[in-house]
Amino acid sequence: MSGQGFPRRLRLLTAGDYRYVFEHASYKVHAKGLLVLARDNSLDHPRVGLVFSKKNVRRAIDRNRLKRLVRESIRLRQHRLPAVDIVVLARRGVHELDNPTLHRQLHGLWRRLEKEAGKQSAMASTS
């Protein structure tokens, strides 16, 4: 394996992990149909959690497709992302996006998150 897997260490696993991100989100990045909340963690790698509710994405087949695409996107960019805990939330209408559009949205989200975290760490190091 090339180190490009999606092991447990890259996932938010407990309700407490999710709650911590929801209550203390330092970064909020959004795109059409998606919202990303993130909070710095004390680890050396990002962790991600997904929230795709039935209310916003009605069919299970759509929720599963979206989650699969988000996981794949994180898996490929895990080494470039800052050490943050990330929660990806689905908004209404996200299931209407086709796969290439969703890939572009996710790519932009990760780039903006990297930029935001970079700005924050640069400000912290100058203080």
C-alpha cells in the first residue's frame, strides 16, 4: 500500500470529537451544497467526519455516493491538509451535483481550508 489509505486515525470516531468541532470551529469554508467546519488538533494529521442527513440528502444511494467521493478526496489530499479536525456537512441540493462538479467543489474547499489554516498559523507565529 502506498500510504494513501483511509485508516481509523484519519476519522472522527466519537460524538465528543464531532461536538468539539461544532462548538469550537476555527474555520468555516463553504461551497455549493457543502459546508466544512474545522478546528486545529494536537495531532500531526487531519481527521475528518461526515454529516449527510436524510433531511438534506433523501436517498441512501445519494448519501453513500457523496460520502464515498468526500472520503476519496480526503484520502488523496491527506498529506497536504493541515492538522485539523474537519466535519463536512451536506446542504440541500448537493445530491444534484454530478461527480466532476463535486470533485471541483471539494478541491476548492481543501485549498481554501489550507489557505485559512496557513494564514492563522502565520499570524500565530508573528505574535
